[in-house]
Amino acid sequence: MTDLHFTSDRADSTEIEAVAAAIGNETVVVVETERLIRGGKERRNQSRHLLLPALHALQRAKGWITPGGLNHVADVLQVPPAEAYGVATFYEMFRTVDPGHSESVTHVCVDAACQIAGSDMLSDELTAAGSAVHRSPCLGQCERGPARFVQGVGTADEVPADAELFVFHQQGDPSLRLLKRIGVVDPGSLDSYRANGGYVALDRAIEMGAAAVLDAVADSGLSGRGGAAFPTGVKWRAMAAEEGRPKHVVANCDESEPGTFKDRVVMENDPFSIVESMTVAGFATGAENGWIYVRGEYPLAAARLEVAIGQARVAGLLGPDVAGSGHTFDIEIRRGAGAYICGEETALFASIEGFRGEPRSKPPFPTTHGLFGQPTAINNPETLLNVLDIVALGADEYRSRGTEQSPGTKLLCLSGRVANPGIYEVEFGTSLGQVLEMAGGLTGSGELRAVLLGGAAGSFVGADSLGLPLTLEDTRSAGTTLGSGVVMAFTTDVDMTPVLIRIAEFFRNESCGQCVPCRVGTLRQHETLVQVGRTGSITADRRQLVDDMARAMADASICGLGHTAASAVSSALALGLIGGAK
Amino acid sequence: MFGAGGGTVSYDEIEETDFIVLWGSNAREAHPIFFHHLMKGLDNGARMFVVDPRRTSSAKFADVWLGLDVGTDIALANAIGREIIHADLHNREFIAHSTEGFEAYAAAVEPYTLDMAAEVTGVPAIAIRELAHAYAGAGTAQILWTLGITEHHNGVDNVFALCNLSLLTGHIGRWGSGLVPLRGQNNVQGGGDMGALPNKLPGFADVADSTDRARFEAVYGMDLNPVPGRHLTLMFESMEEGTMRGAYIIGENPADSEADVERIRGLLSGLDILVVQDIFLTRTAEMADVVLPASVAWVESEGTVTSSERRVQRVRAAVAPPGEARDDIEILGELARRLGVDWGYPTTEDLWDELRSLSTAHAGMSWERLESEGGLQWPCPTDDHPGSPFLHGWLWDDDLGGRGPAPFTVVEHAGPAEELTDEYPLRLTTGRALDSFNTGVQSGAIDSPIRYGDAIEVSPSDALRLGLVDDERVRVISARGSVDMNVRIQPDIPEGLTFTTFHFPDLVDTNVLTNDTWDRQSGTAEFKAASIRIDKLVRAGAGDD
Amino acid sequence: MTSAQTTVSLSIDGNEMQVLEGTTIHKACESAGINTPTLCWAENLTPVNVCRVCVVEVEGSRTLVPSCARPAEEGMVVYTDSERVRHSRRMVLEFLGSGVDLDQATPLHEWIVRYDADIARYDQPDLPAAIIDEPTKIQDDLYIRDYNRCVLCYKCVEACGDDAQHTFAIAVAGRGFDARISTEYDVELPQSACVYCGNCISVCPTGAIQFKTEFDLRRAGEWRPDQQEITRTVCSYCGVGCNLEIHTQDGRIVKATSPADHSVASGHLCVKGRFGWRYVQPSI
């Protein structure tokens, strides 16, 4: 809806076909005859959300987003080229400079778990072997590092480790709730899912009615598993009460917190559970639209979800009359393109909408002003998974596990120096030491030095914290967090300085750049740690500066990224993990 | 009364309107800051249809663009009117209470079926129907136009055709709805309001009306000529007839800006005396016997101007005029003195107060209020009147207050004066570019990085047929003359149409081509429709010179 | 057009006050006589609340809140000068000054002094703090862009985009400290969608984007804002009636701006209004 201006660069047929295959042939401007042309703001607004898929198509087609390709997409969707470029340059997976080759690019994870598993060496080996290598932030494969993700040119993206046998250490444990189907169910079969207890919850939900589902979720005491632990029942009730239409349920599957891979395991191995639980959420809150935003580095998860959604549609479990309930609900998948910030809920909305994944100020909150400015319930997939048991078992039975304030079970991502890294479901209240034991105890030559809880946005606890019960309340009062369920163990033989420098670099790279405290604070924090790495110690005035910066980032940033960007570094300094004795 | 010259709405209203019809106006380029208000309206959810032969930059903001043939506006408007009536979407109550002449109008538009209009205009019938239904069905709606409506031999009829639509639907006289002629120059509204029209005295008083005249005669202390004067176009006819032998031209450059400009230059050079008062030595000034250097009205002297929303605003001197240049008022006063009448040395405020004493629409606009309130919109009859955001609210009053109902005016499609022929098979229409203004005497000083110069824009299909490529030098020929210019292939204009600007007359004398057939009611020439052909030039020599 | 307006009561720095519903904390502070620094906020733009220099403490809020965007609520208890507020404002000013040149960001100068911001403390031995260090972009005769002064306040993007001009010639590209205001692929402005309305320049608070005339005068040491006069008049081009502020120095026009509080143009102009005065004095 504007008088757009384009440079003279044109797309070639490969790019045009790739874009059409991704987003169809419809254009915002429709030339009906030489004297009648339609366009306008409404048509433009309705198609803007296709920008991200279209950019994916361009990237895939040529290995980079060419000026001609960008012009084509900008013209089709009537997005100003400068804005489309701003979006393209926001994401790690998109290139806007000609790489000079059309080879697939191997992303090698350089974040903590992979870092101490030798990602630098792997990256050097691959480069020496002639591969195009890209140093990547956490790829969500921390249990099998150093992780790789191969971004195809003209071919599908793939994760080499997906070809390996999947190992789930708790398989067969009868006490499992959330993970009971993992390794048991055929992820590509609705029948298999049904045979393993699938769609019992949806049937039950329809039987109970929406209000009763909302009550059960509220009574269960379920809280968000993405890290913020907001009561799910409160969120759903608020959204259900909204009159505005349409309404949305969004599954935040942009799992990017370094050390976190639980959602990937669930999506890949039990995808129908995500589809079913979203359908229950849609039914309970009166939402018609479901969106799964899955991070771009999870091609297998996206593919399996796509299959599951297709089968559910065929079976009438999605669509205009969900399971005969009269309720309409369907799900669309969106692939992220490499941006940690898009795990922040409002940034995720912006990303789906076709804008830069920049967080928005809250209030207003998503329940009233969410996706496309409309009422939205956005949940972590683990949170959604809990809903299936809450509905099927009832809130009382659900609460029989865990503690009063942290009912139920929690998925943990064990990585680092443990014998059996992987995903584990534990009852809230299990101690840190017990959890490490479940993972086979420590590995390597050293003693336990520290455990990173909650990921890069979490904090380190020392070896004296093995007795810490892993509940929301106990971690909070111990000044740490469960966050997204990261439990990453470091032994005394690990040099923590490069780990901390990398954590600081991670935030510097992942800051969207919107607000000053985070944009500059993460940079200065990284610079300070680089200096600590050089000198091996931290001076008193640098220490003061780090604290000053940490406070300002936590207090004045727009979103959670800035609020927590200094958390791990501060805790490491307090524990004396870097910069000399505490 | 209905029909007083001025936009009926305020800019703010378009931000809250439901439906916009932009007709023969490329406001995005010609009125960019008004377009900001319009875009806010679109952002707030208004729909917009743009009617224009070209898919202009304004049209690119539209939900629907209707690319009618040049000069077929009345056929389109009448068909819209007929469709509204046939679909029973007209506002019967408003028509009965506040208008007159509906029956005659309805009968007159009856032949303008959708199919007939589609045939005449080239716009698909479905789009005409859609526009009719959307306009009539909107809660609030505005029709806006500019020179695409008025620069025709039947420009006034074009305006009536649009006014009829607002009367038919009642989209007039209420917040958000109205008729908006956008003014092309910063004081074209004010000039008319102040009586710079051949048949008007300041404040819309009529030269021919003895009561009006008497009020002015009392204040001026002299008798006034009761015979309306001649407008610009008639003046040139008088020159041609030899009945007008001298001209005093203030701030106008007809030797570049008039249609069929070679004819105009001949007439000006044949005068016994030509006096030009200007801030530039324009082409017209170069022809003058006497040039009176003036100051720049908006930045070297004090005064007021009036905008398209009838807002009277102060202009102020920020710099001193150069050399011997003087304020217009001073020049006129000195001239009067030499002619034997001493007007004294009135200040700008003195003159303003005299105007206020004669024009009720301006009576409440004290100099202090103009200073402190950021301008006031007429009518503003008293010191405590806030000014008028929109006009014709009285049409909705139970009692019309003694005013006559608003009349429908029957108008018929006529088409451009100059038909397309085998010799001149292409339609030429002219217009303006964002970074330039009229004949470029002011805007030429901008070092604009986006200036293309005047080029003849042709559709891709015509370019293909004629074997033209971008930047090719061609000869453009009309029955009146020819100019050489560069080709620009423009996908935004339909086959058969060509377009150019006229901002660089020293380089491309566009108005040599244009048709000076003019509207007997307004005096405006048909700049928007000439018939031309494009001849390829045999390239002399190689490469660029 | 105006409905019955309700008021809300709040406390700012211990003083009870009432404001109309919808009033931002920033506006409420202003009416209470409390001066609050802002950088990315402007009267004629939608608040983006990115600079965070206007943050205040609100009781019950875990983090500080941007006063420019947050509406006052009934019963809100606001502190504008608490230790937390002073600390964050000081750090934001330090962060800004540590990365870019704030010489021409005159409104910030008093705040830097007031909050005792130590811009120099980010340099480390052998490791100077990263700064933006790019050559000034001079691509035409009207504008210059100096990214070494850009604080990424988004104002220019908003003015170019849907807050005014709807041209969208520039957007934010890249991420983090490497984010820049950019055309697509950083093409030169004359090749971009830019229509030279200058509305980006008029909202820029730091001189990162500037009229070439001002840039040249500054470079020649002849830019003297304290000796400039501003005269309000009306643009000489089309009939819209945009108000102009003509800035003169030594009797010469040096630039044209537009008052943000006037209903016709709301501080914005087109290329003709912005640069069309040049015919009055052909060479500056």
C-alpha cells in the first residue's frame, strides 16, 4: 500500500519459483485489467506474515538473499525493500552478502556444552576438509555435542545427528507423565499416538466443556515452563475472556536458550502431543488459529509436526469442526531463522508477522494484544504437554506429584560433564544431586565445580548446591532459577573463562539492538570479560562496572534478554569461576 | 450558499473518514503533507478508490484504481450516480430536505448505464458498480480532486458531476464527509477570497451586485466599475482581438505556463506595454517593457495566505529583500501615488482590518488571533467564533435558515476537445512531479537528487509498437507544434496514453503541445488532454553529445 | 469528537496529582514540573521506548518502566529520582556516550552532567571500547549521514515510515551493536526510495543525519545556533499551508523546519517545503 521503489535488480526464475512454492502465486497488487488494479493496506497487512517463509525460500534457493530476490518478494508482498532487508539481516540463518559459493553451510555450535565438547576442533576439521562452516549459537543438541546443522542450498536443511539412533535414558520408566510416549510411539502415525493414550485429553476436554478445562488448568497450579513460570490458568482465563476476534494459540517452539533441547525431543518424538494440547488450548480459550513457531535449526521437528498436523486434519481433529465439537481450530507452522530473541513472546509475534523480531513493551500483554495485535495465548510446548495430563487425570491427580507451589513434573536438559546427557522428566523437588545421579553422575577427570541452571539466562550454582531441591520456590530463594530446565555440569578440569566469555558473546550477538541498556551493555560486558581472559583477573573498578552494567540491564532493558544477560556472568564472578578468587 | 469556493472539510477529517475517492489528483506528489493526513486515514481503516488515467504514486495507495480515459470523468460520475439510484442507495431524506433538481438529475443520468460508462471510460463495469456501492454505503466519505478534474474544457461540469454524488448520498456538511478541491498554490484560495477574480470583490462579494458594491464603495471612498472583468484566458482573446493593448502581470509566468504557449508569447510581445512585477526575471519578465522587482511574499514580507482547508495563516519576513526589490503593497501604493491617488502607507495589519470590515467570513480573525491560534478557518464571523472546520453543516439543520437547497446540476459527457486521429493517435496529459513546482522558477533551485527532468512517458505496449527505448530522444508533435524530449517507458500508464511534466520549460517546452481550448465557465485551459504523435529522430552522429 | 474524559490519580515523587486517563507518566511528570530526559520520544511520533533514558520507578513493577510510553494508572506510585532511576539513567547515558559521538546531542549534555555519567570508563588497557567508526556518507547535495553519531533511536525510521512519510526508504538492519539505519543493501540514498522530505533529519536528536548545508557550515566552523533566529511563516508551494520555521543566521536562511505542534504538518514537510527556499538566496 505504498508507492514502493525498487532498485533495478531482478530475481531469476529459480528464485521466483522457490518463492511461489513457499507462499503461493497470489500477489498483493492484482492487475485485473489494464484499467483496474487492486491493492491497498488491508491486502498488504493480510500477507505480510508470508515474508519470513518467502525469505527462507530465497535463502534456500541461492544460499543467500540476493537484491533481485528481495525485490521480487518485496513486490509480491508490497513490503518496502528497506524493511524486508531489515528483516532479512535480523536472522542468523539468512545471508545478504554473496558468500561466493553455493555449497551447503555447516553450522557448528560454539555454546557452552558443545564448546567443552570440542566444537572448535570440529569446526577446524570441517573447514580443513573444505566445508563452509558457520560458528553458530546453541543448536539445541547439547546432549550430543559438538552439534552440527547443515543449511542446504537447493536442498533441505538437515541435522547429521538425526540419522543416528535416538537414545532416551528413561525409556520404559512407568512413572513418566510427559515423556511416557517418547521412544514408544511412532511419531509419524496418528494411530500409534491414539494407541498410546493420544486424543483422550481432547475428548475429555470436549466432554467437560471449555470452562471446566480452564478451571482444571487453574486448579492444577501449572505454570509456564519457558522460564518465566507465569500461572497458565490465569493466562488462559484472561485470554478466554477477550471478546476480540480472531484469537490465537501459539506454541513457542523457538527453543534457543543455550543448554535447552527438551522441546526438540518432544516435537520430534511425540509431535501429536503438541498438536493435541494446542487443540485443547484452542477449545478452552475459544481461539480459532494455532501457530507453531519452531526454530529454523530444527528441520526434523518441523517436518514431523507438519505430518502430524496433516494427519490430524484428515481425521477431523483439526479444521472447521474439531472432533465433532463444533469448534474451529487449525494450526500453521512457522520456521524461525536463527534469533534467540524470537523466543521472547512479543518478538516471536513480530517475527511471525513479518517484522524484525524486536520485543514490544508490555503492557499491553499478549492475552489482549498478542499476535497481529489480537488476543493470544502463547505457551511453551512443555507447558502445553502438561495440560493433556491435567485434563485427562484431573487437577487433583496432577497435583499428587511435585510440591505445593511446584506441582507436577519438570523436563530437565542434562548436559556438560555428565555420563548420560539427555532429557529427563523429574518430579519437582528432586535435588540437584539426585538429578546428576540420574544422568549417570559426572564424567571426566575433575570434581564438580559448578552447575549452570536455567541456561545462559540462568545462573551458576556451586558444588555445595547438590542438596538444592529443584522447585520454583527453592531455586528462587537460592537466588537462581530453573528457567528452561537446563542443568549443565562443569568439572574442575574445565577452564571456565572461555565459557563465560562465550556466554557474554552470546548475549552481545543475540541482543536485537533495540534498547540501549541491552545493545551496549551486552557489548561492554563482553569486552570486560575478554579483558579478564587476557589478564586472568578482574580489577575492583571493572568489578564495579560489571555490577553497574548488570543492574542497568536488569532494570532498564525492554525484555527478558536484557534482564537476564548479566545473570550467568554475575553468578560466575560471585562463585569465583573467573577473575580469580571470590 | 452551496458552491462557495473552498474545500468543505478540514485535513484532520480525512484521518477519521471511512471512504476516500481521490479523483484526478496525485496528492502524494502535488500535496504531500495533505497526503500524510490521508495516509493516517488509511492507517485508521479507511478504504480508498483512486480515479485517474495514470496509476499515479497516489493510486498505489488505493484499494482500487480505476484507470479511466482522459476526459471521461462525467460519464463515470453519472454512471456512479445512476447505479446509486438504481440500487436504492441514495439518501432520500437528505435529497428531499436539502437539495433540489434531483428528478432532472436522475433522468439525465439514466442513459449512463454501467456498460455504457465502461465503454466510454475503459473502466470495467464491475469496478464502477463497486465504487458506487462503497461510496454510497460508507458512513462518512470524501471526494477529493485537483487539476485532473478542472484542467479540461468542461472542468466546471466535471466538478458539478462530483458535487452531484455528494448531494445524492448526503456525504457533505458532516464531520468526515465532504468535497475537497486541493489547491495547487499556497494562496490560490486566499487570492480568490481576497477578490482576485474578475467577477468578485473581497469576501465573495459580487462585482455585479450593487448592494455588495455599495459596501465597498463606502469604505474605498470611490465608485467601482460594475462590469466584471476578464479572466486570464479571455484577456488573451482580447489581446488577439486587439482590444487589450497592455498588461500588468504580478507573479505569473504565462509565457511558460499557458497552454499553446507559442501563441501566448506572440500575444504578449505584440502588446503596447507589458509591465511585470516578479521576484524573478522570468521568460514573461524578459519580454516586459518595465520590470518591477518584488520581494518574496512568504519570507521577505508580512501578510496572510489561505490554504485548501480555508485556513488563514500569517506569513512573515525572515530575511530582507535583495537590491531594489520591494514589497508588493509598497509597489502598488507607489504606483497609485504616481497615478494620482494617495493610499498612504498602510501596514499589512491595516489592510487586513479593512478586509475584516468588509468580509463577514473574516470578520472574527483579528491579527492577534491569527498570530496566537496558528491560523483560523473561514467563516469566522465574530471575535469569539472558533472558525469553521467544515462547511455546509446547515444542510442537516431542520430549518435551512433561509438558504436555498443545494442544487443538483445536470451535466453531460463531452470528451476531450481534441479527438485522437490517425495523424495524432496518442493522448498526452500533463502533470506534476514531487520535487518540482509548475514552471520550475522556484523549485529549480532545489538540488534534487531524484529529479528526472521532463520526459515523455509512454506505456510499455506503445513503446514496443513504436520501437522506443528508455532515454531515446524523440520528437513529440501536436497540431500546435513540436518539442524534442526523452522517452521514459512507464508501466503505470495504459496503452494509448502519454504523460509529461512541464517543470523545465527552458529544456522542454511542453506547453507548445498543450491544447488551449478552455472552459467558458472557469477560463481554465485543457492542459490534461492533447492529441499527439511521437516521431523517432534519426540519430545524428554517434554517442551522446 | 471528545467523549467525557475520566481522570486518574497518581503519586509522583510523593506528590498526589490527577491527570486525564491515557496521559503518559512522562506527560504527567511534565505537568508536575518534573523534567524528564528523553531521546527517542517526540511529540509527533509514536513512542518506541527504546532509549530507556526516561525510565522511572513504579511501585510494584519488577523493572523500571519507560515513562514516555506508559500511561498513568489509578493509584500508581512513581519515583523519578530514586537511586535505581538515577543509576539506570546514568548507565544509559554512559552506554550511549561510550559508543557514539554525542557532541551535537545538546539536550543530553545537561543530563550527562546531572547523572555524573563517566563515558570514559569503558576503555580498558590495550582494549579501547568498541565505537561506531564509519566514514560520513555524503551521497547527494541535500543530506549527510554520520553513523558515528547515531544512537539508533528509531525516530528517522518512524518519520520515514508510518508515522509520517510512508516512504520506508530506511529501516533498522542487522542486530545488536551492529544494527544500523539502512537502505536495502545499503544502496546510496538517491538509488533508494528516499524522496528527500528531510523528515528524518528534523527528528534526529544527535546530528547523525543532517542537512548538507548545516554540515558544511559546521565543518567550516560557521554554525552558530545561539545566533540564529527562527521565523514562522507558510510554505510557498502547494495550497496545503504547511507552517515553516525559517532559521536565519547573519540575515541568511540556513535551514527550514516545521513546528511539531501545528495541525497542518505536525512538524513534517516535503522536499519542496524543506529545500524549496533556496531560490530566495541561490547560494548559501
